[in-house]
Amino acid sequence: MQFSVKVTDYQKNLMLNICDLDLLGKTIVQDELKMNISKSYYGEKIIEHDEAKNLLKRASIINMAGKETISLSIKLGIGSENGVKKVGGVPFLIIFNM
């Protein structure tokens, strides 16, 4: 599985935007809500599973989209099913570890 990521230093914290690669560039629609999984937000680099695990473990702020991404974060004990929200059937999760 491959993931698309953008890594940013935000107020001395590692901020990770990560999504399933197949979502990159798609627009998710539910009712009146439209969410763009944009290359500018998620698409700096394509990475493999092991690098994704490493980044998820190191990041303080994580914005996630996609079944594989969120499943990996839950397996690592970083995310929780309780925080997952779905838009148009696509799961999203935000984590803050300050």
C-alpha cells in the first residue's frame, strides 16, 4: 500500500497530512459538503507502508483520510475508531499530540 503525504513543521511540531494514494486529487461529496483531497495539502510525496508507520509515530499533528491510512494509525495505537468521521463514505481522522 502506498500513501501520499505532506510533512510540515508547525509551531515546532511535526504536522503530517496523509491519505490513501488512490484518494489524491479526488473530491468527496456528501449532501452540500464538498471536500477536495488536494495535491497541495496531501500530495508532497508518495511513500510506502514502512515510512508511513514511521511518520505516524513521530508526528504531533496528523490529518488523515482513507481506510488504509486510518486502519494503520489504529493498529499503531495512534488513532481511535471513536474519532473517525465519514464524509461520502471516506473516513477522516485528526490527531493532536501536544
